[in-house]
Amino acid sequence: IAAVIFLGMQLLFPQRQQPQTVNPEELGAKWSEALKENNVAFILSEGRTYVKALESQGQVAQAWDARITVARAQLESGKKTGDYNKAVLAHNELRSLELEVMGSKANVPAEVKQATLEKIRAALEEAIREGDVLARTRSNGFIAFGYSLVAWLTNLFGGARAPGFSYWFSAVVLAFLVRLIIWPLAARQYVAFKRMALLQPMMKELQAQYQGAELNQRVMKLYAKYGINPLAGCWPMLVQIPFFLWVFWSMRAFQFQYMNGTFFWVNPDMAAKYPGIIAPNLGERDVPLIIVYALSMVLSTQFTVSSPENARQQKIIGFVLAALFPVMFIFWPLPSAFIIYWTALNVFSTAQTMIMARMPIPPLEEVPEERRRPSLFAPSEGPTGKNGAASESKKTGAPVLHKKQGGKQKKRKRK
């Protein structure tokens, strides 16, 4: 969400830089000298400026060559520093340039355009080859280990022998394994949120009677009364974040290998018919898959409403995220294999939540007054505390104080 907001701010309020006075002839001379000396630092620092200067003079073909040179310099910098992310950036720039040249209507001779495309594709092959070497050999230990696991899982289902099946199916299996591993944490988080929802009627009563500091004190006493930890549903979520990031970076490192795989419509033939929309392989961005992912987010939100009181808000959030995340993926191209993984993750997460919704939630039971210890982080008693024997209960329902009174209780009150 933060990334989407940042991108939106950049689009709506771009930073205005002071226009620099550029002497095209002087810059061209320095550029030629940098090419002779293979001055990677100068090429990377002044490359965009030189490209804009060429475009302003109508030298489109020369600007294309300059962009190829900048991408190659980016790759060379990645090889020197051992950073495969620079190879990814070089590949993305070359791929974008390839689509631009293919659809360009500039007054450039056909033979020049074809020669430029051949240069771009040769540079793309080099970026893919060198990028995969960097990902395998120069990544840190955790990422290299994750790369090996993804490779093992892909080879388990055929690898390069079955490119139309192994790469995307291994991503689906990986999503299933991830949800299976975090099942205990997700279940604990779900139960904690559900138990917090049982307190909502009493919370509303307190909010109607008290305000400010007194309200906060009453709320904390209410938590202690039933042994509820208001942060019990947060720490399982925080524990999952590093694990999800590790899986993401492992798949990101495997991006160049994913370029060997295809998926139904994701193949070179369809990509040639719809360039820029259909991906030629699973290592590049595919717009239809992003749309499928957005739909999976909407459905996931609709089927995983945790509280009827917040159902409307949750549905609105689902629609907003389904609209924002695809926009982010357009500006931040991710491998199609990862979009498949994330879509499968949404499906399995929805199924998991629907299964947990049928499981009984332990009822709220009062903790003996002498053992109540108001604490925001770890109540010592109660179902979400350290000594919560009530968590084994299979009964469901509201607290005893809030249950509907039976006939005998009503007769006693009348007397």
C-alpha cells in the first residue's frame, strides 16, 4: 500500500528539477571518449541526459544506441558489484526499448530499425545469461538457498524438459507449501481477531458511557477481565512478513530461469501478436495475469469477511487494493511466475480462512479477579494469555453476562 501511495504521489506531483544547460556537441565528445575508455560510471551518470539531448535533436536511432549502451553499462556494473538486481534493471530497460522500437513510427530506415532490434536482442540474451549467473553465485546465503529450493521444486516437475508445465505449476505448489507452513500462525491470528470481535458489544457500551483516559482504562480492564491480549493477532502477522519477503526475493532471483517457461497464453507466439500485453515467458510481465490476480484479491476479500460489522469496509478495501496493486505492477514489472504464485496464494488463503471459519471459537470466560493483570502485550491468564486453559474449550458464544436470559431468570427478576 505504501508503495502504491508513493507511486501515485510521484505521478501526480513529479519533482521538478532545474533545467540543465547541455551542450550537445561537448556532451557527445565526452560520450565518445567514455565509450573508448569503457567509463561505466560516466555512461550511467550522463546516459539519460545524452539520450534526451539526442531525442531533442531528432536523432532517434542514435538515442536507441545510447540506451543500449546504458543498459550494457548497468549490467557491467552489476557484474562488478555482484548485484543481480542491476541485471534485472538492464533487462527491463532493454525489453522496454525493444517494444518501443517495434512500435516506433519515427522516420528511421527499416534496415536501421532491424539492426537496432538485433543489437537489443543480443544484449537481452547477455543480460539473461549473466543475470542468472549473478543470482546463483553472487547472492547472499539466504537468497542463494531460496534460489536452490525454487530450482529443485521446478526440476521436480520436469524443469526444462516440460517448460509449459513445470515453471508455473511449481509456483502454485510453492504457494500451497507456504500457506501450509504458516497455517498455525494464521489460525492463531484468526482466533485472536474473532475473540476480539466478541468484545465489540461491550466495547460499544463503554464508548457510549465514557470518553478519553477513563475510556482507555475501562477498555484495558475489560481486556484483563476476559484475559484478552489486543495484540495477540498482530505478532503472528509480523512473524510471517520476513518469511514472505524471503520467498519473494528467492523467486525474484529465479526470474531469469523463469524466462524458459510458458503458461497457456504466455508464450512467444501470443506475445508477437500482442506485444507489451502478453508476456513471451514467465520471467516477464503479463497484463492478463495481473487482471486475474486483481480478481483473486476481490474474491478473497469477499469470502474472508472476519466480522459482519466490518463487512462493508472490508469489501471496499478489497476493491481498492484490487485497483491499486495492478497499477503498481504496471510500473514495477514482476515476473509472471510470481503473479501466478501470488494468485494461488490468495486462493489457498481464502480456502484456509473458510475452513477456519467452521472451527469453534473458545467463548469469553472471566478470569478470577485476583489473577487479573491488565497488560497490553501478554496477559497472564485467559485464552490468549500464557495459562489459557479456556483455549481448549469447544463451546462457542458470547460471555455469560451477555447471553439471553432464560425463563427462570426472567421470573426471578419479576419477583
